[in-house]
Amino acid sequence: QVHLVESGGGLVQPGGSLRLSCAASGDSSRIIAMGWYRQAPGKQRELVAMISKFANTDISDSVKGRFSISKDNAKVAVHLQMNSLKPEDTAVYYCHARDSKEYWGQGTQVTVSS
């Protein structure tokens, strides 16, 4: 069983920055990829960014150039640096991890508003 805990969400003005973090605990040794999805009200959950065990990254076109993803070498964790935030980035952001199965965090709210 893998447990994911997100942190770093909050309220930010347009153009601002936030850094989300997600730490995995439990039986996390076989995790091969971690990343972030987001879901806005009334919309489908969508991939934001993903990074593999081998440091390959996948960034969605909608955030490319503004967001970056990195992994923590000291622990099973990932970070999402979000810059130049826009109101359309407002969503619940969910941490995601996979080994042979998928795991989800409970989500953290990101609100971009003036």
C-alpha cells in the first residue's frame, strides 16, 4: 500500500508562483513514476506533469514553459514548480504514483485569483 501526501496548495494572484510537493510513504520502493493531475469544477481530471524513475518527464502543453516537475533523490517525492499562474490553472491538484498499480493523493486546492 502506498500513501501520497500533497502540500503547497493555496491562493495566489495571477502571475504568481506556487510549489507543490508530494511525498510517498508505505511500500513505495517499486514506484516507477510520480506526477500531478488536476481537476477543475465540472471538468475531467487531466494530466499536468509526470516524472519517471529514470527522470523522463511529461509536461502537458497547457503548462509547458510555466510549470516544471522534479524528483527528490533523498526520498520518494516529487515537486511541481508552478510559475506565471493563470486563473485557468485553478483546480484541485492530485498527486499520482504508479508501480504495477495506481495511487492517488487526496488533492490540494490551487486557486489563482486577483
